[in-house]
Amino acid sequence: MRIDILTGFPGLFQGPLTESIIGRAVRNGKVEIHLHDLRDYTHDRHRTIDDTPYGGGAGMILKPEPIFECMDALFAERSYDEVILTTPAGLRYTQDEAKRLSLLNAVAIICGRYKGVDERVREALVTREISIGDYVLTGGELAGMVIIDTVVRLLPGVVGDGESILSDSFMENELDCGYYTRPAEYRGMKVPEVLLSGNHAEIARWRAAQSARRTLERRPDLFGERGKTT
């Protein structure tokens, strides 16, 4: 899989893309991630990527030229299954969407900034707008990192124990259950006996019940989303 990121602040990605699972996936050739500085596609000495909005109002708008020119250069080399814009106005991001994106070959992510992007970018380039939550970030770079992390960990061979992914929260529109590890008793708190029994069928039933209970208590809305796809 290839992911191209368009941003005016590429330095924000340096740590997340070189550490932990993502960094290892890149080094092992499981995914290609390329950063593109929008300032490299400007034509003024100040390398300006934003301007005031027509019609007035507060805030600055990402200019269309750097984004279009960067995408022109990318389109000249390959096609993209999705061109994503990170924006509070986008569709709510879910695990189902992460699974869908992980099956694609090439994705470009345009990181929103300031008050937003010139609407012509949305109209001519963007195929998917994504929001990671009902709040506003300083910029879409953090949302881009979230998308990358959730997608890359689903790629084959990225997570060492692939089976562990299958029980993650939201994989089946349920929250995952709680887990315990050694020691079996700590400060008077004991691990549930069923987990020490060695009875795998009973353990599976216990975990399923705990998962359902946690989901009902914390996210009952998820039960109504079973079977839905993004």
C-alpha cells in the first residue's frame, strides 16, 4: 500500500512515522508513506499556502494552487483509490472505514488547516472527507496520523499477532473486554477464576459476555450499528 500526505507542516509526522508499528511497517516494506510539503508548490518568496477568504470573515483558507499542483505531480505517476481530506465537516471515522481503506492500493491524504481549504479542492480533487471526532484540531495532520495508524496496523504482516486484531474494539461493533496478566493477585485484587481455569470455551464465553456488557454500558449505540458498512 502507498499513502501520500499533503501538508504544510511535514515535520509533525516525523516521529509518528518512524516509531513503533508504523515505523517497522515502513522499514519492512509493508507500506510506503510519502510526505509532500505544500510549500514546495508555491511561487512566492514567502512560500505562502493560505490567504484570506473572499467575502470577508475571520480565519485563513488553504490556497488551491499548492494542493492542485502537488496532486498534478502525483497523478502524473499513479492513480489513487481515494483522495481524502481531513476536516471536521467529514464523515465520522470508524473501524469499518479503516478496514475498507486498508484494502486499497494507493491513498492520498490532504491535511486540512486553518479555517479550511478552498472549496474547489473539495469539488475537483477530494473523493472522501473524514472527521475523526466531533471536535476541532489545530490542523488535520493529527487526524491524518490517526487514519494512517488505524489503516497500517490492519495490513497483512504488520502486527505480529494478527489474531489479536480480530478481537480489537469496534471490529465487530462491540468494545473489547478487559484483560489481565501476571501476577494473579495484586494488592488484594484477584484475576477472575475462569481465566485461570484453562477451559478455553468457558473463557471465550466469559469474554464475549464481558464485551457485550461493556458495550451496553458505554456505547449502546454500537448495537444498533451491527451489520452496517461505511
